[in-house]
Amino acid sequence: MRYISTRDPNAVGLPFSDVLLTGLAPDGGLYVPQTYPQLSDELLDSWRGVLRDQGYAALAAEVLKLFIDDIPAPDIEALTRRAYTEEAFGDPEIVPVTRLGGSNVWLAHLSNGPTAAFKDMAMQLLGQFFDYELARRGGTLTVLGATSGDTGSAAEYAMLGKEHVRVVMLTPRGRMTEFQQAQMFSITDTHIANIAIDGVFDDCQDLVKTLNMDADFKATTHLGSVNSMNWGRLVAQVVYYIASYLRVTYSNDTEVTFAVPTGNFGNILAGHIAAEMGLPIRTLLLATNENNVLAEFFETGVYRPRGAAETLATSSPSMDISKASNFERFIFDLVGRDATRTADLFHTQLNEQGFFDLSETAEFEHLNERYGFVALASTHEDRIDTIREVFNDYQVLVDPHTADALGPALGFAGITDTPIIVIETALPVKFAATIEEAVGFTPPVPPRFATQLDGPRRVTDLPDDPDALKRWVTDWLSF
């Protein structure tokens, strides 16, 4: 298995371990497999037994082996066992799946990890892979990331105690909840630094890309990424789509729908990859909030990222994103894996005119038929109604991001005969104010987070300026 950049017409292939540590390709593209491995009925049947008898970590190892041929299989198995433990995730199943009453809607519970967000599913594994590969090479890595709320804390907790890794995490100043800020800014590990940028998440993400595109700076600082531009995160996320499917169905003849809250397109892209591998997914229900750039594309064929002034602050803040960095990987597939055309769309057209338009193309005409996407946008009122309805009807409390997908899923349930699996993204405790507005009480705080809001905060304020950030990172690494 080799990986290529979405913008490289020569399709130069790299092994997994190189892509893992590189993150963003030098040409600005994103790494993808040269081909997607294919699932047979026999393999899925085998994996049912693996999941049932050996558990989630063993299934993860089997899936990862399809994508990794430069790390020995026993080492992959050891890394997944260390990443996916009952101690870290609070449940022996790691990803339990429960049904809402007698409906055909299911919840895949991905938020039982150390930071109460689905990002832990990939980050706990990524931390293990980073530490393993850097030790094998005798190297170090400076992780530069951006977060709209959950990626940052998941990455930082995954990298705690990893001697070969230092972390610099960019956050949009004032755009996260109090709980999200406390999770990150209370960390005292001197190998971890938090930077609050004067801007929105997209500005933070752009800074990460800009510094990664500076070859000299990247080389001297050993820069890498944990954002979903890193392929290692995506392949870890593919696993929970497969596990959820196997837990809900009894045979490979059953198709399912996945409903996915989507901001940066990474979470639902993992579902797209699973479908391309042959997992029986009929529909990918893409749910956005008021920042509906992605829903707009699937409706009109026009992809027009917004600037900071047009990116709204909402009650599902982790999805307050108007430049979906992973969208390039999907478009690469959509245009027949044509790297020259992908580079023209994402580099030339976006830079010159601020959008690209595929509405008159054959690819867009057959997009939903070929890939099964249905896109919907929710409002604050929709989230509040869904949280209240699900609590009253099923005694289940969900966070506002999960509600962005669960509301459409409940509506979709009446027009499909497939099981609908909603990808849960966070525990309600992270968004207490919205939960209280919906149901009249604050969500219970799990014991492990009882003192989360106490204690000092460590964070540095910086302007939205790549040169200022470079100077800060260089000075910080010199200590």
C-alpha cells in the first residue's frame, strides 16, 4: 500500500509511516491511498467473529493491516491494544451501539474516551503510532494543530508522556466552550503549548497549512500534524464505521445509513472511504449547522468557503468551520482521481475567485447516485428541539453536535428501510449551557471531569500572522 498526494499528477507513492509523520504533502495536497482495499463477504464475516470474540482493538488491527505494509503486523496489534483499552474508554466494547427505543435509529457511542469526544478514537491510536515510529527512527516531531473545540484536547491528552513529541495547538480565541478551554488550557506538561489566535477556526487551520508549506521551517522544526489532514487519523476513523455496522447488522445483505455531524469533512470522509471499500452503506447523511458550506455544495455544486466575518458562532461550535480541509480528498475521488484537476480547483480557482463550480459537470450530476450523500443543515432551534425530544421520548441526553445529525436522522427514519446509525461526537457535559436551555437542567458531570473547571490556565494570545507564529514556535522549541 502506497500513498499519493491529491495534487501530484506523477502519483509518487510513499509508505504509511512517511505519510504519518509528514501530514500535509509538500505540494499542498492531502495523502490518499493509491487504491482503496476491498472488503469481501468472507472478510466481513471473519471480522464479525474478531469483534465478537477478541474486541474492538483486534478489529482495528485487522482493518489497519489493509492500509499499512511497512509496520510488522504484531506491532500493529500491540499498538491497537495499547490505544483501545477499557481503562481509557470506560467500556469493554470501546464503541457500544445502542438503539433508540423501537426505532430504526441507533447511536454509535464514540465519546467515552479521555476527553469525552469522538476525536479520542483516532488520537489515542495516533499517539501510539507517533511514539512507535519516532522511536524506531530515533527522531522527534513538533505537532502543529488547529482545533475548533475537540481535536485539540484529544490530541494533547493522546500525546501526554510521549517523549518524542511536542505539541503546539491553535484555537480560535473565545470560540470554544468553557469546558473545552479548561480541558486544554489546564494542561501543565511543558511539551504542550496552547495558542489562542485572533480569528476563527479556519484562520487557525490556514496557519497550520501555511507553516507546513514552508519547507525550510518544516524541516528545522520537524513539523507534523494531527489535524484530519493526517491520513493516520482517517484510517483510525474507518474502523468505527465497520465496527458499528457489524454490531447493528446480522448479515452482509443489510445496507445501512450513517448520519454524521460534519464540519471539516473528516468524520464523514471516513464513512465515504468505508463505503468505497465495499461496506454496505446506502446513504451518508451529512449534517451541518448554520455554517452550511458543505450542504450548499451538495445541493448546488458550488463550493464557496467563507471568510472569518461570515463564519457564524453557533451552539455546535466544533462545526463552526467554513473551509473543510478534508473535502479535497472527496473531490479527488469525485473527479476520477485527476490530480491536475484537483490542484486547479483547490489551488488556482479557490485562490483566484474564492469558489469553484461543478454544477454543470457529469460528476456532480451523478454524485448522490454514485456516492449516496444527502446533506442537511440545522439551526440552533433544531438542535434544542432534538435534544429535548430525544430526552423526553427515550431518556437519552445528547450533545448539540450529535443533535445536528440525530434530528435529520429521526426525520429520515420514516422514509428509509435501512438501520440509521448516528455518529455521536461528544458527551453533553462539554456543552452545558445548550443542554440546560433544552431540558432545563445541566448535564451530569462524569466523576473523571469533576475538577475540570478548577485550576490555572496556560495559553498564549497571538495575532493571525504566520510570521509571528513562526517566531513563537522557534523560541519555544529553543527552551
